[in-house]
Amino acid sequence: MELLRTLVEMSGVSGHEDRVRKLVIEQLTPLVDSISTDQMGNVIGFKKGVGKEPKGGRKKLMLAGHMDEIGFIVSYIDDKGFLRVQPLGGWDPKTMMSQRVTVHGKKDLPGVFGSKPVHIMTDEEKKRPFEVKDYYIDLGMTKEEVVELVQLGDPVTMYRKMEEIGHNLTCKTFDDRVGVYCMIEALRKAKKSPADLYIVGTTQEEVGIRGAFAASSGIEPDVGIAIDVTLANDVPGAPGPEEISQLGGGTAISILNGSHISNPKLLARLVELAEKKKIKYQRDVLPKGGTDAGAIQRAKWGPAVITLSIPCRYVHSTVEMVNKEDVQRTIDLLAAYIADPGEMDYRL
């Protein structure tokens, strides 16, 4: 899983996916017939379908995994050289406490998130939940040194290395570099498809599924599958209805989330393949949050869409956790569909 390690440890906030894009292009190039990028920064790999072309032409299958991660941009530098930030994506401020960061200025700079020590907080301050504005970044430099290397708008990412914990992996950015990884590895495993394949590393998903909308508008797919994470709240304090999915419970086939309702015939096809191939799976109902499938669905003709998810604990934190077998199961099911999507007629 060295590719997965490289992906999750890499930095690339929304709108600044350059490093990830370069790696995705490198990995996809030997697997596809052609590769391109668009003005949104999406990477679009194309692989022509095999076999006799059906009457009316081949169906178009679009796979999407988003390359961006939640993070920040520098919004202010004070007179002592401390930085204030604007979040990119959905941050829970309590997860920012005492975290190490990297500020991507003229060079990568290590720093830490600091905040007012509890020792000097008023009783009122102790009761109030922390907000993003309560944190600052300490680079350990003077103001003069900071302004030589950092300017407003520079991206900031959390710093974390991937580690194995029991049967699981933990790091920042499994959302959604693990989806990108599964997409690449599924294509590598399947090798070919009767459909024309569009394998897309999308941008700016965390700030409103923007890249996928742009890419799908140009591709106009018949079928779109987003590969992303879903919540695994199989932890203390989460009652049954809030569990959503379980680590080790298998790849999660989405019924709905906050951005789309999955096409029921496409859902049935994935379930059929999972059972035929004896791939462990679970059904996923996520009441909030969205994926690139919601953007793909809005393309011309309204393609059939679904999300195939990897269950993930502690989403949008620096200790996101996935199960190694769930990752492989997601690869296996996606590869099975690529190789044998069936008729791909999902009209209701």
C-alpha cells in the first residue's frame, strides 16, 4: 500500500491539488489510452471500451475520486508573525487543538496550531466552544522572517504520517485519497471494460463538489460512480441509527446521501456483483454530506449515479481510520463492475 501511503501523506487542499494531480497523472498514464486536464485541474484518463461496439455506440462510465483535502489558507499575518487562517472545507474546530501543520509558502514550513492557554482563560471563555478564529499558527519565526516566506492565500495542511493500528490504517486525508487509490487500483485490476471509461481525479469536492460538475458536464456519462469515504460511527456514544457503517463490515454501497439518491437499478447491479463474487458489503444511508456523484448526476441527460464508499472513523480529522480489508473489498467490487457492467440501461 505504498501508493496509498504517498497519497494520504501528500498535501493538496481544495484549489491547490498540484502535487496530487502530478502523482495521479503518473499512475494513470500507463493504464489509459489518453490523459488530459481541464481548467478546474481535474485529471481525466480515457480508456476505450473493448469488444464489438453495440448499436447506438458504447456507454460512457465515469469514475470519480476527489484529490483535494480539507485545509486552510493564510488570511492574516500579525505584527509578531503569527498566522490566522480561513478554512477550506468542513472543520470541527475541536480537532485543530495542538495539531502540527505545514504552511506551503515559498517553501514548506512546519508549524503548530496554538490557542489561548486554559490557565489564563476566563470562566466564560472556558465554557464557550472553540471556533476557528480562536487558533493561530506559530512558525517559530520573527515577523520579518515570516513575511519573506509566507503571503496571504498560501495553503495550510495538517501534518500526519500513515500508521497501522491493529487491522486498520490511520492518517489525515483518507477522505478522499483512499478513494483515488481504490479507483486507480480497480482499473489496474480490471484492465479493460466494454464501456468507454473516464477515470477522473476531481478537484474542489470539499468546497461544493465543483470539479466533478465541470468534468461530468464535458464527459456527459451514462453512468457515474463516486468513490469516497462514508461515516463509520461504530464507536462508543453513537446509538444504532447514527452508526451509518462499520469498519471491517465491507465496502459500503450507497443508497443515498445529502447530494444524491442512488439509481436503484445500478444499486442492484453492484449488490448482484458483490454477492456473485462473494465480496463483503454493507448498505450505506448517509443523511448529510455529499459526494461527487451528486455533481455527476446534474450532467446532461441525468446519468445513473451511485457512491461506493470506504467506511471511515473520525472523518475530517487528522486521525481518520479505515480498515485494510474494506479498502481491498472496494477495489474488488469496483473492478468487477468495470469489467462487467451489464447492459448499463438504468432508465426507471
